[in-house]
Amino acid sequence: MNNIVPLKEATINLANLWAFNTLRKESAKRKAEYLKLLEGMHLICEIYADKFPDILDKIKEIRLDIRLITRGTPVTEPMLDADEPIFTDSHSQQLYDAESALLKQAYKKAAQTTHPDRLGGNSDLFDLVNKAYKARDLAELTELYLFAVNKANLWWQQSTEAVLYATMEMERPRTQLNQLKATPLFKVSRYHTVGRFDLAEEAMQQHLLNEVSRLVGELNFLRSKQNGNKNQEVRETSSQGNREEVVSVGESAPS
């Protein structure tokens, strides 16, 4: 079988290759700026969250209760990390746990590929993988893995698909920033930045109380569902027992 590629098909598209690498550099710059902003926001929010230890303890307690009820949910993240209760972007604890499991899988795959001690590894990419994991950025972990696999593949880099992918990745930090600005934690950091420390503390307290309310609602729903399932099991068991009793009486009746 002839595996030789015709010369006209083997030509590298230099314009696409240049565009891909240019977009990658700009994307890396934007991502670094976003991660720096995110890290700074987290540090500020931790300061204000620590002012409400009782509320933090309550959040951790409720989250643990939810995990005990949903025993089938993968628990791959440490439960009581200091920053975990206030930096939950998910709408429920169950979703947060599911995302954590996916993040763990994506991180393991990307870290194994980029680790500098491995053949073809890269310390810069490995550092970015760790930052993406800390930021809980599943899309970035996936992107870093794909780039690590294809970074030496000029055929892919010069393709229209690669240029389009790099363009989308360059725009993603801007989208993430807009989403971040809509969060209560960003409001806390903004108040702090402009010197309104009283408003920052008030905003953090309100955010934590909202977290308690949200988690209590989820816990009550799960408990109600759990009790409903138990009642259903009791009714089914009772119904089964009655049927067996009727059959037994019928069999012993004289013909």
C-alpha cells in the first residue's frame, strides 16, 4: 500500500500556522491576566469570609450532610478546605461534587501529559495545568491537554480547525471575566479595592447567608425525597406481604 502523501497535499499553510501561534500567545496573555485577577479576588474574599466563622462552620456542616445523603456521588475533593464553602459556583452541592470528579479526571490526564519528568513534558504547560485545576477551569484543562498532544503536530496547527479553536480560546477569558463580574464575590473585591471595607464585609456576610439558605433548601429537598423513597418501599413491602397472605389463604381453602 502506498503511504506517500502527494507534495501538493503536504504543503504547510504558513499563514494559518502564523495565525495559530499568534492567537496562542495572545490567549496565554489574556488567561494569565484573568487568573491573576481571580486569585486576587479569592485572597480578598478569604479575608472577609474569615470574619464569619460561625456561618462558615454551618456551611461546611450542611454540605457534609448533603454528601452523606448522596452517597453515590463521587467525593474526590477534600471536604473542609478553607476556601471551598465560599467559592462554590455550582447551583447545588451535588453538581459541585460531580464537577469535582470531572476536574480530577481532566487534571490527571493533563498533568500526566505535561509533567516535565515525562518524555515530551513541558514545565510551563504543567504550571498552567495546576493553575487551571486550582481555578476549577475544566475547559482550560481540556484545552491544555489537547495542545500538549498537538503542540508538535504542524499539520494540525496549520489547519483551519486549529486556527478557529485558537480564536475561541483567545475569547474565552473575556467571557469568563464578564461572568465573574456578575458574581457577589466580585462585588466584595470591588468594594475592597475602592476602600469601602464596610460594604465589602456586608456583601460577604450576605453571600454566606445566601449560601446557607441555598444549601438548606437542597438538603431539605434531598431529605424529603429520601423519606418519600422509604415510604414507597414500606408500601411496596406491605402490599407484597398482603398478596402473599391472600395466596396462602387461597391455597389452604377447601375445594
